[in-house]
Amino acid sequence: MIIEMQWKDVKLAPKDIHILCCHSEKKWIRFGVYISSHGNWYYSGTNERSQFSQTLGDEPTHWMEIPKLPLF
């Protein structure tokens, strides 16, 4: 079974749920979430001291849903 996944413009991303996000120019893919109450993106892999952090100027450009894992 092949699941087709498409990257979407980050302006269309849902808020307050974890998604996959990427930066098309800087070539990174991370787990991320836009926290509405903070008005910022937080995503993985940006700070060795915390699991999720926020870096101004490095916000994602695209997103997609995290695929569902098959049940074992």
C-alpha cells in the first residue's frame, strides 16, 4: 500500500497540533507545532538542551500530516 504525501504551504498549517514541517531552502524536516497562545512555531532538533524550541527567522515553509503507523 503506497500512501502519497504532499507538502503544503505553511500558511495552511493547522494550529496547536503536531505535524511534520520543513524548510525548503535550508533543507530540514522536523516535527513541529504552531502554538497559538504564543504566536510562534516550536520544532524538534533546534536546541541540544530541549526537545522543542523556537528559533526566529527559521520558521518552516511547508507542512504535512504525520502519517499513521500501521497496527501490529
